[in-house]
Amino acid sequence: MGEHEIICREFVELVTEYLEGTLGAETTDLVEQHLVMCDWCRDYLGQFEATVEAVHEIDHEPPPKEMLERLLTTFRAQAWEEDI
């Protein structure tokens, strides 16, 4: 990751930690600066949040960790294919 900015691919890799609030202050600032300027990543974040919310609303046992990991891998792969 660059010292003074991040790119979309880096955001995709950091989105989970960003939402969980586990990024350091400097990285969080860089992510938020990127989100101000990048429509694609704001949309991606919104889709990711909607997916997480939908999964939490299902009245069943939580999905297995492996399933969540596959979903995240799929999101990342799609982002790479779209050449962000």
C-alpha cells in the first residue's frame, strides 16, 4: 500500500477490516480519503454492507465461516475481473 494514498484494489482487501473498525488510524484516514473520491469503492462498500446486513437478517444459524470467506473471495475476484 502506498504511503499517502490507497488504490481500489487495496480498498477491496481492507473493506472487512474497515467495517470492523480494526484498521489503524492512519489506514482508516487513507481509506476514507479514497472513498471521498471514488464512486466505485463507495458503491462496493454499500453493496458489501447490504450483503452483510442481509446475511444477518436471515433467521437461521449464521453461515459457516468458510462460506463467508468464499463470499469475500468472490467479491475480490469480481473486483479484479472488472479491472478496478
